Amino acid sequence: MSKSEIKTNGPLSMDRRYFLKVTGAGAVSMSALGGASLMSPASASVASGSVTWISPRGTLEVMDDYPYWIGKELGYFGDLDTKLEPGPSDGTATVKFVALSQADMGYPSPGVFSFAIENDMDLLSVFNMGAVDVFDFAFRPGEGFTDLKNLEGKTILLGSAAWQAITDPMLAAAGVDISKVTYLEGGWPQWGTLLTQGQGDAALAWEGLRADWQGKGLELEYWRGSDFSNFPANSFVVRRADVEDDASRAVLEQYLRGWAMGLEFGHVNPRGAADAVFKQFPELKRTVGTDLGVEQLVQLARVFRGNMEEREGWGWHDFAKWELFFQTLADIGQTKSLVDASKYLTNDLIGPANDFDPAKVAADAEAYQLTEDVAAVDMAAIEDRFLDNVIR
């Protein structure tokens, strides 16, 4: 059996070229997306005040998008017609759909964004959600380490083959010879479970998911990107043409302001932000649990905010991080040439996105009426155990 074949009794093993073979075969087309039926076209143009955002995940029932749900509940998006859509299982769909106007804004990892750049999708990153690297590596207890160089010769589990675009540069930046790493595509959502069952030596994870896996009984320990990585995190990308059009740009600025206000709210009152998600997805509250749901949100909020004294507002791109990332991609051949960050990232919308009254948002956060069980969550206990399963 070749390495790129699917085993009937286990995860998919990938050779070093698998990511490019399955996602970079050429021009983007509807066939590359698996057919137009995956999502109906965006109902209206951005200029008309309608924004459809597509997730990099196959579900919206997660804590990750809390700024949107609290913003939606409190009217932070104003009169915009906003929609969130889950992405198909293809890990690169979040950029493909935006390029094809099947959505207006995507949320790719930097690695998946590099795929869009390589395939001439003419997208622009306008809002860097994470101030620091959100991605982690999970290990079975007692088997982890801080130096990723030790992953040479090891097997890493991924939820999607496309995530190789995330892990390869992280490993290369740590001095790993990536030709000596094997990947297994474990599939969503079971790749972490496979690690606990003895398959592979490590698994890609991220903040928020760390608490989720803990809540599901997956006993693991974590190397955190926010502690050791100098790479950027996921960002919001749009069609370049929408930034260059005055009417569309104004809508994008208003839309991003809603997210920024939701992020500010979550910083002030993480329990309230979690409550907004639970109201939207009661089943998520039941399956994750109130305490761990809030803990997931706290983990994410730390990554989203970072050190705000070093940033120029929510969503600000740190060009030094991106330039390091793009240089690493060029060094390992993940891009054909060195990407010019100034052509694909902009901070021009950050000022307008942060043009709101923080005191008003803080007042909203402090006045927010929590449900009884969320109000009972012990934030001090969350803080005490925040680093319990982190390798230091």
C-alpha cells in the first residue's frame, strides 16, 4: 500500500508531497471544492452590507468564534447582514470559497493562506485574530519536550492533510529536518483520541482545543506555540478587490469593528462571552460543560489579545512575525519564492476596526446578565490550572 492510500483500519499516512498533491493541483475551480452544493453563493455583495464568513473548521459549535456571537447578541455589527458558515472538510476550503465568492471572508492559518498566495487567489489578510501563535503540539503524558528537534524521526497526527502547511514551517523553524517526519491524517475530530490510543508520537493542537480535549478525558501534555513560536496566527482574509472598492471596504471596516468589540468584551468578561456561545449552541454547553467551555474561551482570549501594549489594536498584523514565517516557507520550498508580506497583509483597516469606545464595551460586559451556572464558574480555579498540562 502506498503512503497516500487510506488504510481501512486506521488514519491516513502521508508522504512529504501529499499536501501539494491533494490541494495544489492547479487553478481553483468548483470541482476543486467538491461541487457548488457545499455552500450556496454569498447572497449579496459586500458593498450591499452582507458579509458571509467561512470557518476553517467543519462546525461552528465551538468556543473559538465567541467575539462574533457576543457581537451579534449586543448589536455590535449594526445594520449589517452577517452569516457564519462551517467549512467543508477540505482544510483549504476557507480560502477557496472566498476566492470564488462563495463567501466573503475566510479564517485560514498562515500556512493555508500561503496556499492561497501560491495559487494566485488574490486575497488580502486584513485582521490578524491571534497576537501570538495559537498552535500547540500534544504528547502522551511524560513523552513531551520543549525542543521540537526531538520530533525528527517521529510520527505526527493531523486532523486534515492540509495542516501539514501549519506544522512543516513550525518544525523547520525549530531546526527539524522535515523530511524525517511522518504524518498521519487522523481525521476530524478523532486525531487526538488516536494519539491517546498509542498511534503516532504527537498531534497538532491549539489553545482552546487543549481544554476541550481535557474535558473529553484525553490525558495529554502540551508544547504551546504561544510560549516558543515566533510565528503569526490565523487571520481574516478577503478578496483584494473588496478592499480596493470604497463601498465594500466601508462594510468590511464596520464588520471587523463588530469582531473587535466582541474581542474587547471577551477580555473584560470571558464568562459573558462564553454564555453568548452557549445560548447559540445549547448542545455545546451540554457536551463541553460550563467550566471547561469558559476555560477554552480563556485560552483563546489570551492568544487573541497577546501583549496589547505591543499592538496597535485588535487584529493588528506584526509584520516581523509574518516575514519570518514567509522566509521559512521559502527556505523549505513550501512557496516557490519569498512572499512579500506587504503585498498580502494590510493594517489599513485596523484603525477603523478599533474605532469604538472601550468604556462602552466594558460597561456592556460588566452589565451582562450571566446564567446561574456560568456565573458560578470559578475563574480563580481556571487561572490556577491554566498551565497544569503545559510542558515548561
